Amino acid sequence: MTDPATMQDDPQRLAAFEAKIAAGDRIEAGEWMPQQYRFECLRLIQMHANSELMGALPEREWIPRAPTLSRKMALLAKVQDEVGHAQLLYRVAEDLGKPRQQMIEELLAGKSKFHNVFHYPAETWADVAVIQVFVDGAAMQTQGSLRSCSYAPYARVLKRICYEEDFHIRLGIDVHKTLAEGTPRQREMLQNAIDRWWQPIMHFFGPRDQASPHLETMMRWRIKVKTNDELRQQFLRQFVPLITDYGLRLPDPGLRWDEAGGRYEYSEPDWEEFKRVIRGAVLLPWVIPTALSTLGWWWMFNSLYSVVNWTGIALGIMDPPGPNWLGQKYYAMTAVVTVNIWRGLPFFAITMLAGLVSIPKELYEAAEADGAGRVARFWHVTLPMLKPVLAIVILFSTIFTFSDFNIVYVLTHGGPINSTHLFATLARQIGLESGQIGQGAAISLYLFPVLMIVVFAQLRFVRKQAY
Ligand SMILES: [Fe+2]
Ligand SMILES: [Fe+2]
């Protein structure tokens, strides 16, 4: 009976566990727990530990630049606290079955997450105040509520952490007060920092509550004690006065106290930005100017010192001197296609990823319950749900590829013997180099009606899919 899967299926143990939680008791590390419970606790605590560690980094930058000795000492102590919190939390997570080394490696490899607010830099000294008051203040809502969670080691460690976090917030309020009551320039710096941090802080609490079976289980097992909305409202009630009482501007024009509802109204933060921040690094090839990166490729395919040929020859798969990539018709076309695929890939990947994560998990669960295997789930759930996204991606990449200029111009100039031209490069050659302006203009406009028909057809398709 040591296999966790069979232990989890034991209905008697599960019933005893649920009864224990319902009675308000706590679970210790060595006790029996459902696999799902262990998994959710580990995920929560690992992310918390990562966030403490990553949160120390932007603040650390300000230790040498803090304005006075006492501010420097306070900040130094705070940063040390945060690293200490990470240590404590990794220790607690370790008991749930994942080695510390593995958690650190996952963090460094970008495989495990940390809270969105710790992805932003601290640009000015006022950012330090805003982080200490509002970011720690936001984190404190969740952590404070979890002191009564059902997993005993986490609840114990949170008592100590919250005690120190409370101290951070007090120190932060002191810096906040000094800046808010200071010179116009200090006030402006503070206002600016509040404006920049507001949206990430609103993101921090997650989307508005929706009825989901997942949330229900988390609340029943007391791994989550308060919902996103409850925590956000609690934060607003506590911290909005720190902005208004000092005569600073509220960063959200839609933010106001609703007397009748007894809650704050606020504008919905931009959730796309939230996703972008968390997935930022994947877009590198997409954001480097094409002409510059294509110059790199041009060098790699160059007939005299091509690294592609050098590598091929060294590996014994090409005979020296290797193909003249940019000087022969089919090779030149291969080169252009390769570079275009390389350039388009991140856009495809990120858009498809966005499409994939928006497919509700319940559909897969339902399909699985109906006995659908991997292949069937792909054909009947993933593909139909992805269709609109696929249509848009194909539309965009068709337009980008046909109307591209940079890649062909830098790599081949349309040659050899006009074999790799696109409309834009041909139009340039005929219109500007040969001086036949009329013909050049006609070529560059040729694609317009064709693309219009394609766009029209695809948008119709997408609309049909949406309703
Ligand atoms: Fe902390
Ligand atoms: Fe803190």
C-alpha cells in the first residue's frame, strides 16, 4: 500500500482526511494526504518561495543608492528578510517531496513561476516605497489569510513571515510619507511610481472570481482561504486611503467606493499585459529588427565564409566548398524560406500558446470521462477550439510573407536572375532601379485586391466560428 495512486483511491482515508479538515484540524508533513492536495500545496509554496527570492532582486539594486544611512540599513534588513523567507519556504516545500536543488534549477530554467509583480524593475527610489507598501501589502493579504490554511507547516512558517512583512510595510509607509510630504519633485516621483505599479498590483490578485469546481475544492481543503475578490477588496480598503489621504492621484479613474455595495469598484486591468509579462522572453527573434537579424543570416550563407558550409563540411555531410547558398536558384530559395520560418516561428508559437491556454480544462476532463484518448481529444477538443486562432495566424503570416521586403532584399536582392523576388522587391527593382515608375507602382499594388479577398474570406470564417 505504498503506491501514492492506490493510497489516494482509498475512499476511507479520503473521508477521514476530509472530516479532519472540516473539523478545523491541520495536516502535518508526515500524514496521509490526497495526491491532489500534496500537488496543490507544493505548487503554491514553491511559487511563494520563488517570489520571495525574485522579489529581493529589484530592491537589492537600491541598497547602495538609498538616500540615508538609516534607509540603507532598513532596506538591507528587508532584503535579507525576503531571502530568509525563501529559505524557509523551500524547506517547507521540500517536505512535500521535491528536492530544493530541483526547485532552484526549475526557477533558473524558467520552468517554474513566480508572482507577476516581481517581473518589473524598480526604476526610482519611489519604487522602493511603493514595493514596500503596496506590493508587500498585497502579498500580505494572501499570506495573512493563509495563516489559517490546513497545511500546518506552511501555516506556522507564514506566522513568522507575516510578522516580518508587517514590519516591511511600516518601514515603507515611512518612506512613502517622506516622499508624499516632500518637494514637488519627490511627490511627482512617488505619483509616477504608483501609476506604474497599480496595474501589476491589481493583476497580483488574479481574475475576478468565477464559479469553478477547482476553487471549491481548494476552499474546502483550506489551501485557499479567501477568494481573489475578497483579497483584492481587503487590500483596496486598507491601502487606497494611503493614496487619497496624501492628496495623490488614484491611478485608476474607475476606482471608487460603492457605499451601497460596501465595496470598491475598479476598472478591469489589462489581462493581456499580465500574460505578456509572464511569457516575455520567448519573443526575441520577433522584436529584433528584421534587417539586422537577416544580415546575420546573410553572413551565415555567404559564399566565402559560410558557417553553414563550414559546419556541414566539418560534419562530413557536404563536399567542399559546399553549395553557393545565395548564388543558385533553389539554394537561394531555401535560404529565404528558412529565414522567414525562423522569423515567423515566435509569432506562431506565442499566438497558439495563447489559444491553447484559453481552452477550458473542463472540456478535456469531460472528454476524458467519455473515454476519449489523446488523439481523440486533439481532434475533437483542441483543434476545433483552436480554429479561430489558427485562421488569424495563417492570415497574418500570409500577409507578412507576401508583403515582406527586408529578408529578400538583404539576403538575395531578388536574385539570382530574379528567382526569389517578392512583390515589394520586384516593385523596387522595376520602379526605382529601372526607372519604370508606373510598372513598379502596378506591381506593388497587385496584391491589394488579392489580399482583400483572402482577408474577407477569412474574417467571415472567423466570425462564423465565434458565434
Ligand atoms: Fe517576504
Ligand atoms: Fe516583504
